[in-house]
Amino acid sequence: MKKPVKRIITGNLFRLLMGILVVFLLFLCIPPPQFNKPLSTVVFAGDGSLLGAHIAKDGQWRFPAPSDLPKKYKSALLTFEDEYFYYHPGINPWSLIRATFQNIKQDRIVSGGSTITMQVARMSADAPRTIGNKILEMVKALRLELTHSKEEILLIYAGNAPFGGNVVGFETASWHYFERPPQHLTWAEAALLAVLPNAPGLLRPGHNSIILKEKRDRLLQKLSENGHISPIELKLSIEEPLPEGTRPLPSSAPHLIDYYLKTRPGEMIHTTLNANLQKQAKDALQRHSNRMASNLIRHAGAIIADVETGHVLAYIGNSASRKERTGHAVDMIRAQRSSGSILKPILYADALQEGTILPQSLLADVPTQYQSYTPSNFHRKYDGAVAADEALSRSLNIPFVRLLHQHGAEKFLNKLNMAGITTMNKGYEHYGLSLILGGGEVTLWELAGTYASMGRTLKHYVENNSRYSSNDFHPLQLEQSVTAPTQPTDHPSVFSAGAIWWTLEAMKSLVRPPEESGWEHFTSGQNIAWKTGTSYGFRDAWSIGVNARYVVGVWVGNASGEGRAGLLGGLTAGPLMFRLFDLLPTSPWYKVPHDDLKETQICQKSGFRASPICPETETMLIPHTIKSNPVCPYHQLIHLTPDRQFQTRKSCEPEGEIISEPWFVLPPLMAWYYSRQKPDYRYLPPEKPGCFQSSKSPIGFIYPPPGATIMRPVDFDGEQEKIVFKVVHSNPEAEIFWHLNQDYLGKTKENHEMELEPKKGEHRLTLVDDQGNKIIRKFTIKE
């Protein structure tokens, strides 16, 4: 008898060891639960409110797992699903025994006895409920408990539990059913979300509501019994109605969602956007777009950012009219579009910093041609000469094309890149001088970042004891980030405070839209430095505004590039920009950066540094960075006869009778146009006959430019038209005699224009005035 007993004990022990070995091998071979399902892209505002989300690739609304669980939901979940969660190793034997007896008693499966850890294991496999799979779940649960903390397991459960339909995850359900973040759920809402995964297909809100409410209320009662909620909270929670079903998620920043879908899919992103401002700005853009739709101007984009931090506060990539949705998906904040005149302030600041100009230096505004490029002002008129700051505030084209040519286009392109404009990444040969009028493309994102950086540099210089910060120029930021420590420096990274201050002062004087007239008389009015731009063919309208706290950028047009008459920056983009500024708190204006400015005597008439003969001067603060600047080139010391009727020389008059005085003298072409804007302009008296051997010609060509190659124009019938040649004279009363090659053509007085029909080939146009002054211009005619 002893042998059989010993044999039996040995056999049982062997089988037990083999069983343990099999379980151990299973434990080693079966991998821990993995969750690699695609996630939704979810974007939040700075206050935690949901801006929008994009569904996961598998068609499920599955938000990334949260970083923690709110106390209410956690208590409700553990009370309902697994009260001993923190005390078992992943498997609760007593729960399994209880579930077995319940199932036998009911003759059907009414309870699985699964712990939360086992449910997590089941979620990872989506396998049918069989005894074999149950064993696998238990093995996976043990593996999970060894590799994860209890809190991590709860987060995995909350992120992957089904909540009905295609709603997966606790945070997803919170927004879909209650339109609020999980931290703001009531006890009734938390209890509902705790019971939903128990039977998500059957107990969806809006279906079987009575059964669902009973389950929720039983859980609330149990929470009260366990001391989690008070009797009053219990009563109020039971009275809360169930949601009728899923609700649409917010969609206040769809283009920003698309941006993150491309750059960071499946992530949960917390941005710096202000949810309330985003909504207000979006509504303002929509109203504006609806008004513009009558002129078939369909789209608008806008961005608002904080100057100090560069944080984006509102991001509206596009707005389409209610009737027209074509192109609405295009994000116009990041689309590259022709810049129009929006870069002129940057050229002004760069030229000012380098000493190419002073704030009020006269710039030539006359008909201009560089090889085949002939720029023109928007109004097709010329001032002759105009102060640099006025040319900026009036956005005159010709003075800035000439300034770019004088200052250096390659130098300006490099400075644009330093300032944050990266889209102009080709050489000057690609753009030519037209780059200052829209020959290159920019984005609203980078433009707003550049102007915000300029404002930040000026602001920090004044606040930081006249020192710059090393990272004042940086792109806009959509998310809170830990920035590198700034290093104080005596040298600006891009633009000096003085150059920026003068630039913003000039931009501040730009005439506002008609509806903004009289703004300075209201206490709510605020100073805003702003600039508009209109691209060639009326395809893009821009407006950028900045004060000491905010930058606002606006683009208006058609995403397709279709031009429309009336699509002007000042008429379409400017008014919208001011509407957006009205949504923002008022801001004080920038303080004068005195330590970056120095006093200099300036000629009042020309705006250049005063020469010894400038009759009227004034003291002006100019940037310290200006090491040298030409003295006034337009004041000359003129010698006159005693009766002031003629210019003369000392050798031509008796000693002591000559009159010498400074005279403001512009080149003939500039003088002719300038005198029509400034009637007080005094032309020089004629030279005294016989006194001067040679002098500069008082005649100036308007057309053709030097060495021009001219294509003969034709009319609608194909007939060749005449070409209009035009010159000016410093003496309004002078007569000019015209000669083409060897042929005399006639004479003109006052209005010196002549229509000619030169034949194909090279020609020589000779003009002689009634005082014998001569000028010659060569040109070539091509068919």
C-alpha cells in the first residue's frame, strides 16, 4: 500500500510542477498587453478648453491617454469595477469565485469576475470571451502588474475603454457627452462614465436610458454609502438627467487642427490660444468675409499674438462666405503669397540703421526705369521729392524701389532672413527690385512674427536699462515652451531700438480707414503702428498692426489667387485688422529709447544732416547706429546780381555788389514734379549771359531712360502707335527745340512733350533750350 501512495504523491507532485512550468512558460511567452491603435489629434486652448480634434485613422474618436484621472471618476470607477484594485496582483480569486456561482445560479453569464487589470488585457486583444482567452487575460494581467504601476494601469484603462459607438477613452467621452474637460465633471457624470464601459453597445446615452440611469443611480448610492458623496450630493446627482447622446466636438480652429494633423498626428497638444478671443475673432472674420463676398472676395485669414512672449492668441486660417466654400480648407496664415508693400517698413528700418537715410530724408519720386523694370505709384502721380517717413506712411512705390537700389538688395534680403522671413530664399537675381513691391512671397505667420519681434526689441531695450536681449527676434509660438535664458547684450541682433522706434512712428501716422476717423478723440482709442499691402493684380490684401502688447496680422483675398478690383489692403484688410484690435485691451505706446538716439542738426527742407549753408535747421534724435550720413545735397550757395535777376560769378560783378545766399535746388526732373506739389518752390534765376562758360544742363528727361530699348506699341487694330517723349526744364518759361538724329522736329514751351514715330534701329534725340543748354539721349527702337 505504501508504494502506490508514494507513487500517487509523486505523480501529483510531478503534474503540479509540470503545471507550474507550463504556466511559467506561458507567462514568459505571452507578451504583455500592447496598445498601438491610432489616436485622434486633439488640440486645446491655453485654458484647457477644447479647440477641436481630428478622428483617428481607424474611424474612432480615441483621444491620447490623460496624464491623470480626476478624483470623482477614479472613485466611481473603482467602486463600480474593482474595489480591491490596489490590493490584488492583477487577479482577484474571490471575484472569480463569486462570478462563477452567479453565472451557475442564473444559468447564464452575468459576471466575468475580471479586475480592471484583466479588462485592460482583454481590451488589447479584442478576442471572444472563452475560458481559454480568460486564462490568457489572467496571464497578461500578471505581466501587466509586474511592468506597470497601479496608476499607469488605471490610465491605460481610461484611455482605451469603450464608451459607445466610436467613442473610445474616458477623456473622449467627457467631451463627446458633456462638452467639458474631465476635471469639471459632476458626480453624476463621473458615475455615468464609470458604468458605460460595462455594456457600451447596449447602454449608450439616448438608448435604453432607463436601464442606464438605474445603473448610474445604484453606483451613486454605493458611493454615498462608502462616504464619497454626501446625502445632499446624492439627491442632486440622482436628479441630473442623462445626456441625449453624443454631441459634436468644438471646431473653432479647424486649420490649426489640420496643421497639427500633418505635423504631430495622434498627439494631444496644449496651445497658447485664448479660447474666447479665438471665437470672437473667428466671428469677426466670418462677418467680414460675408460682406466681401458681394465682390467675390471669398477668403480671409488672421492671427493675433502677444508681443512680449510671441504666444499666438488667435489663429483663424481661413473664413469663407456662407454661399461660397471653395478654397476654405486652405490655411492662409501659412500660405505663401505675394507681399505687396508689406515689407517697406523693414527696408525703412534697415536703411535707417545703416545710415542710408534719415527719418525725413528726401527721396526721389519721379518716373523711374531700371533696365526693363518700370515701377509706378498706385495713384500714378509723382511728388518729385518726398520725406522718407512720409513715403512709408503713404506707401509710395517709386521712392522705395529707388531706396532698395541705393541701399542694396542683397543686403536687404539677408536682413529679411535674419528678421524671420525665410520664404525669400533665392538671390537678388530671382526677385529684382520688384521684391519690395511684391516680387517675393511671404506668409502671414512669419510677417506677424517679424513685426512682433521688432516691437519686443524696442520694448525690452527700454525696460532692460538700454540693453538688448539675445533672443528678441524669434518666431511666433503656439505652445508654452521653456525658453533658453536670454543674454543681455549691447548690440541688437537685427534692428536697433532707435531704428525700430522711428519705423513704428512712421507707421503710426498712416491714415486709418474712414470708419476709424477721429479715433484719437476717444479714450478707448490707441496708437497702432500699421502697414497695408496689395499685390499685383489685386490678388492679395495685407494689413499688419502692432502696439506694445499685441500684433495683429490679416490677409484678405481668394485662395485660388483670383484678383478682384477693389481688393486693396487699406479697404479690405485694414478695417478687419482694426476690428480685431477692438477685441483686445488697450495698450500704451512705446517709450522713446533715448539711449539709442543722439541729437543731430537736420536741414528742415531736405531732412538730411545740415550743411553749413542750410538756412533752417532743427535738432532731431537719430539712431546711434548711424555713423555717417551725407550732408544736405540740395542746398547750394548761389551768387546773384544786385537786382537778383540773374545768377552770376564774382568775376562778373564789381567788388562788394554780389549777393550770396543759400538756395534749395533739386535736379530738374525732381524739381518739375516737386514744384507742382509745393508751389513755394523757387527755381533758380537764369544765368547771367556771358558769365558762365559751362554749367549743368537744366533739362531733364522723363522718358526715355538712358540707353532704353523701346518696343513700338500697337493699337487694337494692329496699327503702330506713336511714342510720347517727355522732358522737363528747371525754368518754367524756357523753350526747348527738338532734334531727332539730324532732323529738326519743332519746339515746346511749358509742357515739354512730343509724339514721335521713330523707325526701327538706334536713334539720337537732341534737345536745346533758348539759352543754348543741350542734352542728348540715345535709344533703340524694336518692332
